[in-house]
Amino acid sequence: MPFDILIYPLIFLKPVVLKPHPMSTKIRILRKAFVLVSLLLIVPVFGFSFWSNPIFGSRLLNNILISYANKEISKIETIGRLNEKASKVKDYVKDQGYNTQYCFFIDMRIPSGKNRFFVYNLENDFIEIAGLVAHGRGSDNGSDGLFFSNEPNSYCTSLGKYRMGKPYSGSFGLSYKLYGLDKTNNKAFNRSVVLHSYCGVPNKEVYPEPICKSEGCPVVSPAFITQLKPYLDNSDKPILLWIYY
């Protein structure tokens, strides 16, 4: 059979064009209209809230920026406070007969999950070692800051300068007696506030998690007190500890 006979009937066939159902067209139009109206209503309202509401907009952005900035500034402030204390203490330890090479500093403004116990070399102005240290459970007042007290049974940390005393074996093993030198901590010895270790204190930073609390004593990890031991035991003169905020 010739080929043209086969294709001849196709000449008279019209292409079939599928037309959309009237109902589906209306639905699509309604959907587009709904989206458009929603955008016209939501965007201005959200924009107003974004710039006027304290939890939105530039205030939120500023808070975020300030938060990150504070983290950077806090490091600078931490070193600044430490250098300031070290500068002030140099003449003090010399005049009062303390060890002039090393001094212990505890910065209570640093969260407990971060290293805040510093062994500072006063001669060369650098931190030799740093570790975690707990504060008294009475010092936690439920806010970002801490509360400090010198009163008995307050279970609070007391700010001020301390003279590191002789070592002894206490309930928590190796411990060092503390003698408060300021009005803010002069009851430390009678309160049995001492430097000791506790196995619940981690060896490494755990921030943003806090560490355990004490009854008012500066408590470090067993590994860290082992690091502190040579400084204390090999010193001919007492070492000064300064707890500040």
C-alpha cells in the first residue's frame, strides 16, 4: 500500500487542544487574589511591628549586636580587671611581706563554667595557669549577678584579699586555710572558709553550663589543687588570694 494513502486521512484531523475547566480557572484566580491580599495586609503590619515592637526590628538587631559585642568586650574587661588588680597588689604584697612573684586571683564576674581562678606571675605579668572555681550557694540570687556576704551561715562567697594559710587534710582532702584581710571577708576563718577541692568540679570549662556550688568556700577540682600545691608549698612567704567582682 502506498505511503501517501496511509497519511492522507491525517490531513483532515484537527489538533485537540485541552481547555481548562472553568471552575479550576476560578480557583486559581481566587488563590492568587488571596495571596496578594494577604501580602498587602501582612507586610505593613509586620513592618510596623518590626520597627516599633521591642522584641522586633532594630532593637532586636541592636540587642544581638550588643550581646556579641559584650562577649568580646568581656574578654578585654576581664584582662583589664586582672591587670588592674595585679598592678595594685604589687606594692601591697611587697609592703606586707607576701610572695612578690605569684598571686592568686578569682574574678567572680566570670561565669562559673569558665576558668576564673588565675595564678598570676607578678614579675612577668602573665597568667601561668587558670581553672574553674565554685562560689557559695548563698551567692546565687537567681539573677545574672552574684550576692556576696561576710556573715556566718550565709553560705556566700566573700570578696576581698586573703592570706593563704598552711595546708591540712580536711573532709575533702588537701585544703588550705584562708584568713580574710578586709572588712568584707574578715570572718572567713571563723566561717571555716578554706580553699579545697571537690570531685564535682570539672577539670575543663563547661560554659554555658554552671558548675556546682559550695558552702562559701572557693572550691576547685582535685587536679587543679594539685597544680596549685607547688606554688603554695614551695613559697617561703604566704601567697595572697584576691577574690573580686
